[in-house]
Amino acid sequence: MLATLRRIVQEVNTAHDLEQASAIIVARVKQSMSADVCSIYLFDQGLQQYILMASEGLNPASVGVVRLSPGEGLVGLVGETEELLNLDNAPDHPRYRFIAETGELSFHGFLGVPIIHHRQVMGVVVVRQCRRCRFDESEVAFLLTIAAQLAGAIAHADARGEIKPFTELPAGGDNRPIVALPGAPGVGIGHAVVVYPLANLDAVPHRQSNDTATEILALEQALEAERNNIQALEASIHPALGAESRALFEAYLLMLNSDTLIEKSIARIRQGCWAPGAWRDTINEQAQLFESMDDPYLRERADDLRDLGRRILAQLQNEVRRPPDYPAQTILVGEEISATMLAEVPRERLVGVVSVRGSSASHVAILAHAMGVPAVVGAGELPVGRIDGCELVVDGYRGRIFVSPPQSVCDEYYHLAREEEVLVAGLEGLRELPAETPDGLHLPLYANTGLLSDLAPSIESGAEGVGLYRTEFPFMIRERFPGEEEQRTIYREVLKGFLPRPVTLRTLDVGGDKALPYFPIEEENPFLGWRGIRITLDHPEIFLVQLRAMMRASIGLNNLQLLLPMISNVAEVDHALHLIGRAYHELRDAGEQVMMPQVGIMVEVPSVIYQMETLASRVDFFSVGTNDLTQYLLAVDRNNPRVASLYDGLHPAVIRALIQIVSGAHLLDKPVGVCGEMAGDPLAALLLLGIGVDGLSMSAASMPRVKAVIRNFTVSEAREALDQALQYDNAAAIREHLEQLLEQQGLGGLVRAGK
Ligand code: PEP
Ligand code: MG
């Protein structure tokens, strides 16, 4: 059963349109359950109807024709109750509805199972028998499993644009947005440029091309180049190879010369597809053929074919790899947007970022924030593969995307964007003013930085120093660990830029979702694994180089503060302090005029909350990383769009944790700041003021908004806002409450589009 199931799911994953996927499912399910009929009804959101998408056993002419409203017939009942229905004689059921078009007169046994994804009914899969019979437990379990697997596969394929629904693009030409998550505030209107990882067949987006000759030539050149590659490889290591390996090379060459692969791809190109898309479809189709074979040897060949497919794709991408033409108003769209993808777009052309993965605390959001570009993340419903070149409106406040919206939506957002410009220009005036409450409390605002490109805006933002310099970014954009002198130069630029203001350099915090291309870490649970201080303590040779570079960078400036990430116990702090002391003494012994910097730790692992006093006696300051703290307190992966709606820094538990952290640190008079994304959120900033934190560190782009909040609320008003917030038991209610407070002060425009 499991093998059958796997094979079906595998096949469905490779289907490139919904008809094909559905046809595979119904044929395989009917066969493996020995049923007389298997049908899939998909719920079309646009039409609000169940549509018979595929059937094996019903009249083929009824496919695509039979449509049921949500409450209609047994299919409607399964969808409505979100429960399976197992009947020995369907016509006896009061909700049974006879549908003439399907020619279903002679069927009695009925089993219907809803296909549900993210609590949403996507369709119903039905099997029927001519005879009267209830389906047994194992059959029911099989269909339930199929439906659950399919829900993900269908949603995923749909999101990638590999499936063409009956209605066109989900928001095509109408004013319904795709609902995702806010990544960075602001409104962006422009054209989608879809970026994707190379040599990944599944990531190739759909693109039209009318230049058939060029596309065919590109494919032929790619095939020729790979033929040469394989022959050269075979020739160079031939003597050492066993017969089996030689056979593999020969099989690859045979496949490469196969008329089927070439002709089918060329036929697709002639139909208007670009070469990578045509090649992807041909490989998927052929691999699927192999996968459906019963002979295990032949089934295995599907993997070889996919491998070959990737190799040719890599060649093809070498051929076609010219940086995309970034239009004047580019909205960068991708499954996952990396720092390098962002860096490739000329800054003046980038007006928005959309990432399928991620939440408001993932690094793409943080980068977009730092660059002041509106971003929407966790856009799992976006048909990425089909929107290259489409006009998009990105609402980074609410996490909404409009695809090819009508003029009225564009006009509305142009209007909001203009209002926004006015608001930002108005906030500019705050730059020179202190971050002081009307009753005279000064709450220092610091900058979060790490990209050299955001250094100038941070310096000019009026920040009172750097609260968080993420050293991993300069590590990420290199091809090897930067050397001591290289690092010293980078750090000195920051320290000098802010002199005499303090600069907090955080030691390397890789792992989790921040990978170094030259230091890959493969883990099942990367966020619970080897990250931050855990790596650097295990690699003192890397840590000591960084510590020396930091201290030497500060010679003569002496505005360095050191921050240790991912601390979860006292021993880590002691060990790190020991290494810091060692680096200091070694440098002093070598005659370098370094000074011992202040040392602080990040509070981002919940265990720290319960050892604040012990830790406070060892370090000089604390900095709360609310991005990770929220993820670990709520057990919600900050990058997983499936659970992203559960990720919320305004959760009452997070607020209570913050209160405890601040009182713990203050017991020993140690200052505590916040450097996670919460600090840059005007709503959360009001609460943090009430909680009594000693500083907030945020991207330069967020600073004016947060300063506006601080300058408009007294400490006692902020404390009252906090007390009221604590009366609520959920984040949504707290958010609404804080929004109201901002609206009452005429500051609503800080957290939504418009004035
Ligand atoms: C945090 O976790 O809140 C933080 C500031 O660190 P990072 O986002 O780099 O993990
Ligand atoms: Mg962190």
C-alpha cells in the first residue's frame, strides 16, 4: 500500500497541469482499490463550485462540465462537513442527487473524502462501486491518506504555477488579493521578475518565447556541451571504472541522443515555450513514464533521467544566464529570496520583494526592511511559475499581493503610495529630534546593520549607535571565511562611521536559516541545531580570528561592544568570556593597544529568561532577539509558511517573557535592549516603552516611525497601554488595541498604507 501511495504521489508531483495530475490520481486509485469509478471534484474558489476535474469510470464527456454548488449532492455534503462519507447505497441518502451527465445510474457503493489543505477544502475525491457495499477500513484509510497527500501536492503544484486552474490566475484582473504575511512595510507597484535557483528543474518558471530558432539552438548547444562533458568524463576515468559505471555513462549518452527527448522538447518550443520550460516538461513526462513501470530496474532509471535533466538544464542556464532585465519598477519574486538575489537588482529599480517562503522574522524580510523595500513573505498561494512579467501590487503592511490588478486597485495604491511618501517626508523632520517621550524619558534608538550598503542610511538615520551588527552578512557574500585583516577592515568602517557612538558587533551567527555557501550544515532541525555560539565555541580557530579582528578594529576608537548570539546556558557564556579574554591578552602581549570591550548576550533562547540573575553577574548588557525568542517560545519555525500565522511577537506569552527579562536584568542594574524586528514595529515599540527596556535597535527605515511613537506617548500612557494589553488573551486583540491607540493619536498611518 505504501509503495503504491508513494508512486502515486511521486507521479502527481511531476504533473505539470491539473488535468494531468487528476488523471493520474483517478486512474491509479481506481486500479489499486479495484473500484468501478474514481473521480475528483475540485473546489474552484473563483466560481465557488465543485467541478468534476477527472474521472475514470464516469462518462468522459462530463469532465469539466459537471459543476456542483457547495451544498449540492453527496460531494457537497462531504465538502460541507469536512468528513468522509461511506455509503453502501448512495441513492438511498437524502442528499443524493442524480446527475444525468455522468451516466452514473448503476452505482451504489460510495466513498467520498474531502481534500483539505490548511483547513481549506480544496476538493473531494470519490470512489464508487456498482454493487452495494460499504468500503472496508483499509480502503477508507487508503483514500484518506491519498487525499491528505494530494492536498499538499495539489496546493504546492498550484502555488508553483505548474497547474492551470479552470479560472485564470487567482487574482487575475480582479481586485481579490493573495493573502500572505507582512515582510517589510510600504507599498510597491511594479512588474514581477521571478528569480529561481539554478539547475533545479522544478524551479524553472513558465515563460513564453516567440524566438523559436534561438531557443532550439540553445537547447542543441546545451545537449552538445553535455555530450562532450560526459564523453570527456568517461575517457578520463575509464580504466578505473567498473562495467556498471561504464554502462551508466553509456546510458546517459543514449538518453542524450534519444529522439524522444529532443523531438518532444523541440515540439514544445515550437508551441511557444522557452527552452528550459520545454526541457523541464519533457523530462518530467518521460521520468514519470519510467516511474509508473512495475520493473524496479526501469523505475530506477527515472532518477538517471532527472539527473541528466538537471545537467542539461545547468548547461542551458549557462547559455541563457544573462542577468534578467530588471524593469524600472522591479518586484523581485521567488520561492526563497537570498541576499545575493537581492543584491543583484540595482537598488533604484527595486520597489518590492515577494517570497513564497518565510515569515516576518526571516532574513529576507529583515534584509528588505534594512533596504527600505516593501516586502510580502509566506506567499504560499502565489503561482510563482506563472507570474513573471505580470504587474503586481505589493502591500507590505498587510501582507497582500495583487496580480495584474484592475486599474481601480492600482489607482488606489498609487494614491496610498503618494500619501506614504508625504508621511515619510514628514517623519524626516524627526531625524534631528531626540527619541524622547513628552514627559522627558529618553529611549535611545540604535541601528541594526550588517550590509555595507545600509551603513550610510544607518549613520544618517540619527541612530545613537549600532545595536546589532550582524557579522554573518559579510561572511555570506564571500566564497570562503574572510581573513582577520579583511574582517578588521569591514568592522573598522562601521566603528569609525558611528564614532563616538557605541557599535555592537555580534559574533558570527550562522546556522538555522543562515547558511554559508562554503560551510554547509545539513540538519533535520536546523533552528534547534548547530547555530550561533554553538558553532563558534566548537570552532575556536574561527571565533578567535573574529574576536581579534573586532578588537583590533576598535583600536584608538574604543566604541566596540561584543554581543554573543544563541546563548542557552551559563557554561557557554563562561567559555566565550574565556576566549574573549584570551584574544585580548594575546593581542596585548603582541603590543596591540586593544581595550577590553563590554560584552553582552542575546536573549533569544527561553532558558535564558530563567537564569537572568546568574547571567547578569557575568555580562555587561542584554539584547533581546525577539525574532528567535518568539520562534522558540511559541514553537513556531520563523520561516515555515504553514505555521507562519501562529508566529506573532505580540502573543501574550512573549510580552510576559519580556517583562520578566527586563526585571531580571534590572535587578543587577544591567541594561537590556531589544534588537529583534519587534523593536522596529511601532505597535510593539509602544509596549516595549511601557515594559521599560533601555534601548531599541532597528533598521534605519523603521526609525522615524518608532521615534514618532516615542515622541507621542508618555511613559505612563505606554504603561497603561501595556496593562490593557495584558488583559487580552491573544495577539490579534492586543494588535487591534494598539492600533486603536495609534489611530487616536493620529498615528494610524505608521502601521498601514495611507495617511
Ligand atoms: C533575533 O533573533 O531577534 C535577532 C535579532 O537575530 P537574528 O534575526 O539575526 O536571528
Ligand atoms: Mg536570532
